[in-house]
Amino acid sequence: MLGWFKKKLGKRQEADRPAPESGAPAEKAAAAAAETEDAAPEPQEETAPPAPPAPPPPAAEAEEDAREDGPQDTPPEPSAGQSAQAPREEPEGKQRRPGLFRRLAERLSKTRANLVSRLDAVFLGRKTIDAELFDELEEVLVTADLGVRTTLAVLDEARRRVKRDKLSDPAALKEVLKTILLEYLEEVDRPAELVMPDEGPFVIMVLGVNGVGKTTTIGKLAWKFKQAGQKVLLVAADTFRAAAIDQLKVWAERVGVDIVAQQQGADPSSVVFDALDYARPRDFDVVIIDTAGRLHTKVNLMAELQKIRRVIGKKIPGAPHETMLVVDATTGQNGISQARLFNEAVEITGLTLTKLDGTAKGGIVINICRECKIPIRFIGIGEQMEDLRDFAPQEFIDALFATGERG
């Protein structure tokens, strides 16, 4: 989600800037980047052999060369010293990717042990694809929290493809299963950039029952946007839960962003109204609104959320641009019930699944996508700021099925 936001907001800001101010820097940046690309491949080979004036021992010299060259799979251009600034984003992404992927794979280890390792055990020693194999696969998928309906749909599609392609090797069936799971995730992974506002802040309304990590997710999300260079405002509209306002204030101070809050027990819609009045003239790029997770009854909660949504829409037409539900992955099938419940009252446009590192039933990711038809925007895989990760279906499946060579 953050990727498309940066892209769309960058285009919008570029279009808004006067030509004299933006033209020259852009030209310089483009020229620097082009110069870097032309110059980079040659210095890679020419500058590596010469050693510093003071001759270090061979081992130290090799280490210095290795540090200058960077990771083996990094393209040549970032190694040129003078070009460190201009092409920074792309090479850095490539440079950090193996470590990020490894961390994701490690944090999914419990689900991998419960799902993929058990699948491997089922396939081990099998020579043919038969009914008994499919029965064992059904048990593994259901216990990994894919749910009965999703499991049956996966296996029915697998049988169809086995028959169509005349497969007989169980190893080929495993690849078929992997492909089907990826297709379920990609099927609902629709772009959110369609709702990017032409002007004014991008408003995110965050929902979720108490205890799912909603406030923590908001804090990490604010950090991600700030790291991307955006001006962020937090809104403490959960005025019912004790300490919810204080907790969000702590996160705002920690991340270094503004916050609008009133006293506990205040009308949430009034807080939101004042916050949007505060945000518009101050050129905030992103407004993230925390909401209550539980009132005295379910009816009261949903009515309050609907009221907040109406207020947002009146203040900023088309907002909220993203209505995000935070779900605790460890709750399993209960998470699907929450998604359905909130979606009935306030149309959900995206999901964040937290605590994926703490559950062996990560199959809920596939199940919730198929059952609710709502795209997953972020996944939480740990306590660190960077552990709130943009959800990429291909990366998730690769990490889930990862073997030693990549992890």
C-alpha cells in the first residue's frame, strides 16, 4: 500500500509545484542519474584493483574491496562513490531485499512448520497422486486454518489441474497447490491508488476490536509514511477505551508526528470533525484516525463508526479514502467473523493482519482473502517498526514455502 501511495503522492506534488522551482532540480537529478548509469559499470572494474596507499594485509584488502563492491547480486552502478545520492532508492531496495525476505521467512516459521513442512511429510515417499493423498492434504490444510470451504475449493481446483495436465508426480502437485494459493491472494489484491484524492489529505480510518494491536499498527503506519517523507496527523477518536488516547499520544511523540485528541469520553465524531478542520489548512499529506473497538453493545459500536464515516465524508468529499480493519491473525476463524461484521456496517477497503509471527495458523491469510474478498495491505511480523510490512502476495508465498537456500 505504501508503495502506491508514495508513487501517486509524488506525482501529485510534482504536478502542483511551479515549473521554475521543480524543473531545474528534476533536470539535475535526471542528469546525475544518467551520468551515474553511464559511468558506473566502468569504475566497477577499474577502481577495484588499486589498493590504498598504505598496503594492508591481503585479508584486510579483500574485506575492503568486498565492502566497496556491496552484495554480489547488486548491480554495478551503486558502487561508484560519486553516485551514492542519485540512484539511492533502487539499489538500496535491492541491497536490503535479501535481508528483509529472510526476516519474513523466519517470522513465518511457525506457519511453515504447520503447513509446508507437513505438506512435505505427506508428499515424502509418494510415487503417485491418489485419493488417499488428497485426504491427507485436506487434513493439513484445514488444521493450518485455511478453513473447510477454502480447503475444499483448493483441492477441487488441484484435482482439475492434475487431470487437465495429466500429472502423476506428487512433487508437481505441490507446485500446483502453491500456485493456487498465490492466485487466491492476487485475485483480491486490487490497487488502492484509484481512490487517491486530487487534493487535500489522504484519510485512513482504522477499525478493529480491542486487543488486536490497532493502536500499535497506527503508530507503525505513521512511521512508515513519515519515513516516506509525508506529513502525518494522528486522530485519537477512540475516546471510550481507558488509556487509548494516552497510548496514541505516546506513539505520536515517538514517531514525531502531530496528534489531535480530546478528553476521554468526548464525542468521537466531534474529535474527527475538529481534526479535519485542523488538517486541511496545514497541508497534511496523511490523516490516520483511530476508532473505538468496543462499546456497550455491537449495535452502538457500528452506529458510532457509521457516524464517524459520515462526518469524514462531509468534511472531505470522497473520504475516508481507505477504511482499514486490523485483525489479529492468532484469532483464526474469528478474524473472518470480525471482517464480515465490520464490512456490513462500514465498507472495508483493506486489511492489516497482525501477530503473524506468533501463530502456526497463518493459513488465515489465504482464507480471509478468499472468504471476504478484501485485499491485505499490511502484515505484522514482529515488534520492530519495520516489522509492519507491505503485503506482497508473491513474496508472502515465496517466504512461506522458502527453503534453506533463500532464508
